[in-house]
Amino acid sequence: MDKQDMFSRMERLEKELGVVFADFGAIKTKLVELIEENQRLMIENQQLRKLLKRDEAFAPERSALVLETAMSKEGAASAGAAAGTKTATVPSGEGYDNLARLYYEGFHICNIHYGHLRTEGDCLFCIQFLNK
């Protein structure tokens, strides 16, 4: 084996190692993304389990509260209509109740973060949407 042939083999090996290192880097980046997503999903899963346990314990009280709130809003709207005054339309019905239920289960219902888990308490956008 002459020097020129040995040198060309070394260059080829160096290029192949560069490709292998690039592949390792890509795999490492993907692994970090997957670990972060897994951690986020584990936290979300724990929070959902807590909400589910809390719902099972307090379901009758909360459903009565949602029903009472909806009935008081409907009553105010019908009283205003009976008096002949113009009132803003009060959202009611199954869709509104479902959004209220989603919010109280810990999810955003605002157009900014719709469907994401609320991790930092109440969202002013969601509350404003519920109060419309």
C-alpha cells in the first residue's frame, strides 16, 4: 500500500466520521425534544388526574353551581325583556355550558390559548369570554 492510497483512505474515513457525527447530533437533538415533550405530557397528565379526582368528589356541587349561574343569567335576561329594556344577549345553552365546564376543568377557552391547559391560575381572556 503506497502513501497516496493510504492518504485517500484516511480522507474518506474522515468524511464518513463527519457524517456519523452529524447523524449523532441530529439524533441527540430529536432525543432532547422527545424528552421535553414527554415531561410536559407527564405534568399535564398529573394535572388532569388531579382534576378528575376533584371532579369525582365535587361533581354534584359544581354542576349545580353551573346550572344556578346559567339560570340566573337567563332570569336576568327574561326580566329585562319583560320590562321592555334592551339587554345584551346572554350566552346560554349547551355550548356555553360546555365551554364553562372546560374552563373549570382547567383548560383555556379563549381564542389565544384555546384547548391548552391553564397552569397559572385564571386567564383574563377566558373570564372575559365567559362574562360576555
